Amino acid sequence: MQVKVVPSVHPGLFPIRELMEDNKFEPAAQQLIGFLRHNPGHPQAFAMLGEAAAKLGALGQAEHFLRKAINSGVRDYETRRQLAAVFNQQAKTAAARELFEVLNREKPDPNTELILASIYEKTGDGDKAREMYRAISDAHPDHVQAWIAYGHSLRANGQVDDAVVAYRRAILIDDGFGDAWWGLASIKAPILTDEDLQTMQAALAIAVDERNSAPLHFALARAFHDRKNFEEAFAHYRKGNQIRAESLNYDPEELTLEVDEIIASVDADYISRLPQKPVGEAVPVFIVSMPRSGSTLLEQMLGSHSQIEPVGESPYIPAILRSFMEMATRQNKVTVTQAIHGMSPDLAEALGRDYMARAALHLEKGTPLFIDKMPQNWSNVLFIRKILPQARFISIRRNAMDCCFSNFTQSFTSVHASSFTLEHVGRSYIENVRLMDHFAGRCPGLVHPIDYAALVEGPQGQLGPTLEYLGLEWENDLLEFHRLKRTVRTPSSEQVRRPLNRDGMEVWRPYSHHLEPLRKVLGSLAEA
């Protein structure tokens, strides 16, 4: 058997490595491309180019170059770990799991084990994930993030009291760790004590890392809200969101232009010319709504039907769309809508099969339908319909002030970048309404609408027509949704385990005098 020999590191790579160590990845990538022109096939150059591409967010190219490096003989642990991380970032869950398992056997490490546990949880093996989180925490009792991850997993499984214990273990280790406090604060119960409040305030006074200060502000806001000190609560909500907004470069105009393009180019005739042949056997049902709109409740209710399996917020459509756009923009700059219009039928089918293969990792019951409720998919309806002709879409709309303020009070990640200012979240709500209203008027039957308030007041009146849209018969279990035992990894995990209630309605009222910027953006929708 011929063994590939990896050449020693070329001296020409040393200055490029220095650029990368200074976080100058764009010039490093350009120099690596030039280096490869003179040294074609050089394994270490491929590995470095893969690393630079990953740092620049070009995940498809990162995977390509890292694979070339490994196939050329680079087998060191770090290069393979970089590839595993790229797989995970692309939501290529099966490939990421397999490679991380290999790496963890070679060099057991609590951080690698945490990633593995999170992958098991994403693919529905929550029991195994919780066993791993507990084992990591026992073996490394001062590992703050292990205790927090364990707490999140316990809470998602409905073990709220145990989750509280895990979060408090993390706080004992580091009482300035913001995510541990937000874990406690986000539970739908007044858990935080006066002593907790004082500890958080002291931690915030010396916090220098925004990854701690932002969630600390949100946790303090929730503590003051529970004490009905709404002025202090809003001050902390505002500051936590301000910290998050300043770290991003969110431009709401991009979403507006995307919705404009869809409205200008998509109607019933366009939809009729899209592919019609189903990809795979199961029917994915996408809940396409704003975050905090009632989508978790709707998923829990529909998931109580014997013919539907709920699988939570799958990352696969955003990941596949991102990879598609990376390819589409490699030669020329095009918008998402233009790229979808130009997508060939063969590529559409391939992307659809990719989604169905990834989704299959979550399907256990073999039901004819399954639900994917990733919130940001509301702007991806056209892409989904192109690659998955059998897909069904349901939009649930919540009162604008309730929905937008609820977004503003959540310690979201950058995935929900519009939530960090009242103006931006209001504009996002408007664009959602514009797009869904366009589909209702010009593409009838594409998206089935549900009114959140009407669902709470009279569920059968909303769910009956929804089941007709899905081709299913009524089952009374839909009204016993709170008895469904499943993992719920959203801020509504406690609420959907209780019978229907109005607890989430009009929470914004005590803050009304602070919300004029939101009302101004929403216009008439603020009173609807």
C-alpha cells in the first residue's frame, strides 16, 4: 500500500500564518491562492485555505479545501477538527457526528464531548445527550458551560426543577456568567430571589465581556418585571438589546428588498410552473412565522395528531440555502430571489433530497407528515417550495405589539438579528405581514393562515380548517396537547405543557409609554 508523504511546511507559508494569527483572513486567503498557483496541490496550503475560508464564512469552500488537504495526506487532529466544525456549522449533522466521535476517541476532551452531546440532542437522542452532559459535569465539576448545557437539556425535557439546580451549579462556579442567569430568568416562573438580583447587579458592574453583560441585563430585566418594577426592567431590556445590536451590522432594508422582489415576481401562475413531483415520501409541514408568534404552541397541538411528527426547529433549510447562495454568488452577485428563479430543476431536486435525508435523522414514528418550525423560514417559502414540491406551509400570526415586544425581551442570538431594536423588530413584523398577505392574495392555497388569539379562544375553529389543508381528519388529542411528552427547545417550553391560557397576551401594556418607536413603525398594525 502506497503511503502519502506530507511535505514539510513550506517557508512561504510562515508569513501567511502570521496574517491568520492577526485575524487578517481575507489577505491570507488571497496569498494562499497565489501560493497554490506556484505550489499546486500543497496539502498544508489547502488546510490553511480551508481554515481561512471557514473564518470568512465561506463554509462550502472551507469544506472543499479541508477535504483536499486531508485527501492529500494531512491527518493532524486540528485539521480534522476544523472539518468537523465546518460540518456542524453547515448542519451536516451525520457527518459532524461521525467525525467528532472519531476525534473524541482519539483525544477525549470535555469541549468536544459537549459538541457531541449537542449533536445527539439535535438528532432526537436527548437521553444520551443528558447522560453525556451529566458525565462531563461530574468529571469536570468546574466546567460552567457543561452545567448550563445540562440545564438547557433538562428544561427542554420538562425537568424544570433539575434544570434550576444545574443552572445554580454554574452560578456557584462563576456568578458573572450571563447565560446561567438567563437560563434561570427565562423559565416562566419567578425564580430569581432578591439575593440573586444583588449578585447579578454586582456581576454586571464589573462585566467586561458583552457575552456576559447582555444576558445579565436580560436576566435583571426579567427579575424586575416579576417584581412589577417595569421602569427598571425596561432599562435593562433596552441596554441588553443595545449591546447585542452594536455587535451586529443588521440592515432591515435587505429584508424589505427581498420581500419586494418576491411580491413583484411570484404569483399563482409562477407557482404552477414550479416542480410538482414530490421529493421523498414524507410531507414536511413548515410553520412559517415570526419568532414568539405562537408557533411552538401550534406545533405542540398539531404534533398531538397521530399522523404528524413534530421535530422542532430544524436548521437544515437555512443551512442548505446558505450553501446554495455561496455557489450562486461565486461568479456574479445575485439576490436570493434571482438565484431561486435561476435554479435548475435538477439542482432543485438534489437540494430537496439533501433536506429530506437530513430531516430523516429526526423521524422516528414513520408518520406521513412532519413539522419543521424554524422561525426564519417564513422568508424562505419560495426556496422551500422550489426544492420540496410536496411541502405545506402554515403561518400563525400573533398581535403585533405582543409579538414584537416578546421578541425584544428575549436574549436571542444573532440568528434573530432584527429583535434587538424596537424599530427593527417592527419592520420585520411588517415584512412578514406583507409577504403572507401577498401569498394569500396572489398565491391562494400556498400558505394556510392561523390567528393566534382565535386559536387560544377557540382552537377547534382554527385547527379544523388546518387539518383539512393537510388532508387529515380531526382527532381530539389535539386539545390535549399539553400531555404530549417530547423535547421542546424554545422559550415556550413550559407554556406548551399547560392547557391553553392567555398569559402571554398584553405583557407589553406596563411598558406602553416606552414603545412609541414600535407603534410608529407598525402603524395601523399596532392597533389590530
